[in-house]
Amino acid sequence: MAEGDANVTTARLPADTASVGESRHLVRRSCAGIRRDVVETAELLPSELVTNAIVHGGSPVALTITRSPIMLRISVADSGPGDPLLSGTSAEVERGRGLAIVQDLSHSWGVAQQSGGKAVWFALTLFEP
């Protein structure tokens, strides 16, 4: 994405469960004019990532929302150790499915190592294929 083509929103959120709701609010605001189904997915997936970062990373998180004309990319960074693991947890289990949900509902996703931690990101296309 060329820098001039993208709108970027960043926020630092505390390691607190209230940050999950705040991440949804920030995403909703950044998604004005996007199809409702994409917005609903865009709100859900960072909730999963922020929850994981707080529970497993135990640190404040950095939320970055990058919107271009064709794609929405959201990244959640924390300073916790280790890589997130995609588990094969069944749908009947209440916990441990966050990354599986991200994988299933996003166009693409991944983990980027950063100094002092990692960022888990996903991308959604903004047009019908």
C-alpha cells in the first residue's frame, strides 16, 4: 500500500478487559462507509486479538488500523513473550479459538516479530470478489 493511499489509525490500549470494547469502537469509527458484513467481521477479529494479547501477553497493546481503497488491515501488538499458536480446538470448547476465528474470517493473517514483542495482524478485502 502506498502511504498516500492509506488511512492509518493507531491507539495504545491498557492491559485491561475494557480495551476489548475500545478496540471495537475504534474499528467501527475507522470503517465508516464500508459494507456492514465487513464492519461486523472487522469489529469481531480485533476483539479476539486484543483479548489474546491481554490474557497471554499481559501488557498494553498497540492497535493499528490501516484502511486503503481495497483492503482493511488491523494489527494488535504486545510485548508478551512467545508466538501465538493456532490450536485445533473444537467448536464446543469456549476458549482457545481466537486465532482459528481470525484465520477463518480474514482474507489473510500472520504474526510479525518486533523488538520487544510481536504483532498479530489480519486483512479483509473491502470489495466483493
